[in-house]
Amino acid sequence: MTLDGIRDNIKDGRYRFSDHAVKRMIKRNISCQEIETVINEGEIIEEYPDDKYAPTCLVYGKTVTGRILHVQVALPPSVVVITAYEPDPEQWINGKNRR
């Protein structure tokens, strides 16, 4: 699995945010621009091919201000941002590897 298809969809505006993602982004003060930056410059750190509704992946990246975020995204052809959050340091080493 690569980010190329996801990035192409993001670039062309062919994606959406789940209701869950919108609620979490508001609560966590995460902007759409930050999500796009993380996806466009980040990397896949986990894959969930058998996720509940569609295959998804977890993208790790940093915003322009250096904020580390995780963004869970459903794969093409229907790109959906599922959720976004700052990784808990007690569960993640450098935000990238599970403890």
C-alpha cells in the first residue's frame, strides 16, 4: 500500500471527512490544512486491510509547526479521513512506533 493514490485524491479534492473525524478535529484543534500536510508529507506506519468498513491505514506526519499527528484514512477509490489525533507518548515512541 502506498500513499500515492491517497495523495492524488487529496490534491484533486476527492476526499471527505467522516463525522467522527470532524468531531475529533474540532475537539483536538486540528485543521484541514494540518491533515492535508500530514498526508502529503507523512508516511504509513500501520495498515488495516480488514478494517470495519474498508481498508484503512495510519499515517504519521508533522505539521508545518512540527506538531506530530496520526491520521487514519480509508483507501482509494473512496478516500475518507476517519480520525486524527496527537499520538500518546505512553503508547508511541517518537509518535511513530508502538511501545
